[in-house]
Amino acid sequence: MAFDFDLFVIGAGSGGVRAARIAAGHGAKVAIAEEYRVGGTCVIRGCVPKKLFVYASQYSEHFEDARGFGWSGQENATFDWPTLVARKDAEIARLNGLYIRGLENAGVEIIHSRAEFAGPHELWLVNEERTVTAERILIATGAVPYVPHNVPGAAFAITSNEAFHLKHLPESIAIIGGGYIAVEFAGIFNGLGSRVHLLYRGPQILRGFDDDLRSHLADEMHRKGINILTHAVVDRIDRHDGGAGGYTVHCTNGEEVRVAEVMYATGREPNTFDLHLEKAGVEVAANDAVKVDEYNRTSAEHIWAVGDVTNRCQLTPVAIREGHAFADRVFGGLDIPPLDYSIIPTAVFSQPEIGTVGLTEAEARERHGEVDIYKTTFRPMKHTLSGREEKMLMKLIVHPGTDVVLGAHILGPDAGELAQLLGVLLKIKAKKADFDATIAIHPTAAEELVTMRTKWTPPA
């Protein structure tokens, strides 16, 4: 059977774009379909615009800190939300153009349409009302924000998608959730001047992260004026049409907050809605994620899936690595081993920032029994003059028998940058003795990582 394309990629996000370019570079005839904008969530309405907003929100503290170093007049600085949004839009448009040119230069055909399965090898292009065929197909449709359907009034809330396009900066906002998206946006809106309430159903924010990071970040967020309400299960959201408008969020524990805006940040779900995967014989899990093996192949032999749609690890660099490896294996004939998901450095652009890699203390104890803990909290040098009370946290988790560092966790300025390099060390199974033997760079915060000598013991 003759096919229109050697490879058809559904979704032009980070993973799909990388796979399409690399496959085309290996000589394949490739098409990629995207129903929104080329670049995907990370570039268009995720990681990139979010970090630009984080930068913007930090200036309020920078201006305050400057007084301790002899600067004055910055207290008269004003912030203009429309200017930030416009500047962000211009940068996203530039990146969108770069992604498009990269695909075109590689010889990939870009189809601006939603694509759905019409058969095992057939794709229906909704916008163009035509069917194309492909020998191999890659699903890279990512994930979408989750909003519950059983909470009355939930439809009034925005998600991270809409947060980047609000007409006005809300005077107050309730953010529902306690994961990395929720805490990041809490810091953004708080820094830009909104009154922020963070409502989380669990006992502490950032479930799954190291407990010391969780509690330390919560304390710092409280210090910055963010109202964190835990054990707050949302019961309903009421909209006020008269007067000042706004919304009231009611929780089952009796807590309620009245705000100008409500945002859901309760995770993301695989974007398999109406792809008609059953027509191609592609199996999905109970959470609608596409089932794949260690090489990202689905239950259909000629179809693969990468990135968030598989719900294995919702991180852009993971999707990129999976997409690249897929193309090299299938079209380049290269023997690429499966991706190791056990050690993946991660940053949370909360305020203060988090950088983390490896096992949490709880995971390490569950897996290895006793472990050695090295940790310290200290005031960064900058704040000795700024007067800010913010503390930095550094923590290493070490296997006592082998001396191998199992986990490294940092909260404070540039934590994400540090975690990237720590990821290399944990990947090669560096030992605590290797840290100890490294000469410190003084004066830096990072020197604490190589000068911690005393094992931490819990207070009696």
C-alpha cells in the first residue's frame, strides 16, 4: 500500500516537533498537524510565558531589596499588566516563528488542522475535510488542564491557559491546587500585587516533593503574604453579578474566600479527547493516557506516543528526548536505549525557587532503610544587606553503605540552575566523598553543597 507520508505526527509541541525534524533529517517524508499554534503548551502557554511572568513578578522584591544597597526612588515604580502581556505575546510569536521555520527547513509539511484517526493508517484533517494516510504515526498531543465536572461553578474558573491572556491583573485571586503550577502562579500574582489565596485539599503543598522542601516553601510563601489554606476541598463556586462582581469559593471545611478571579491548577490530563484512538487499535489507560512500552510504541505496531499524552513524566525535556529517540530508532536505524526516568532534574519556579533531583528522604528510607541526611538552612548573602528574612535550604540524601548521593534538594535563588548540574552528578552516581573533595567557590550559596560535613539528626 502506498502512503501519503512515511510519518504523520499529531501535535506540534516540543516532542512532536523534535520527532518530525529528526525523522525528516533521516530522509522520511513527514507531516505534522497542529490545531492551535506550533510550539505546544511549553512554548505557547506554559513554561516559557510562565517564567517570563515569574521574572516580572520578582521585581517588586528587587525594588524593596535595593534600598539596603543604597538605591532610592524605586518605591515609586509602577507596574502595567497590559505591557507585560503584550511583550510576552511578542516573544511567543517570535518563538512560534522559529519553530515553524525549523520544521520547514527540515522539509516537514505543516498542516494547520486538528487530526483525528479515521483508521489504522488514516487521519481525518478536520479543518481541511480530507483524509491522509501514513505508514507510521506519532501521537504527541500533550495534556490539558484538569477542571472537575462535579463542582458547581467550576466553569467560572480560569486555568493556566487563560491566565496569560487576562485583560486586567486581578485585585485578588483564589488558586485551587497545590502542585507546581499552583505555587508558581501564586508567586506570580502575589509578586505583581494581587491578593492570593491558595486552596489545597491535602495537608501540605507540593505532594511528592521532599517534605523539607514542602514545609520550607509553605513558610516562605506565608511570609510573602500568600494565604495558604490546606484541607480545603472546594464544594462550589458562586459568581456575583452585581456590584463589584467576583466570586466566592466555598470549601467543605467551612472556609470560604471572596475574590475577583478563580483559577484551577489541579493538574493536567492526557489530551486524547476525540482522537478516536479505537479506530487505530490504540489502547488507553483508565486516566485516558496512551499506553506505551519502554520504546514508546503503543498497542498498534505502527503507532507511537511521546510526551505528556502518555502521562509517564509531564516534563518538556522528557518529551523532547522521547521524540528524538523515537525518530533515531525508527528512521535512523540507531540503537537508542530506553530513557531512564529514575533521575530527572526538576525545577519549580516558585518564590523561592526549587531545584530537585533524585529520591526524596521518604522515598530513600522506604527503598533503602536508613539513610544519611545532610542539610542546612541559611540566609543568602544578598539578604544580609537587603534585610529580607528569606532562608535558603540545601539537602543531600546519602546511602550509608555506598556513600552514593541518592537525592539533592535546594530551595532558594537559582535552585533550578544548580539542580541541572546536580543531575549530572547523580546520574554518574557521585559519592558524598566526591562532594567533600571538591573545593568550594566562595562566597556563593552553592559552596554549602560541598562543605556540609555533619550528618543531620532529628531533635530529641
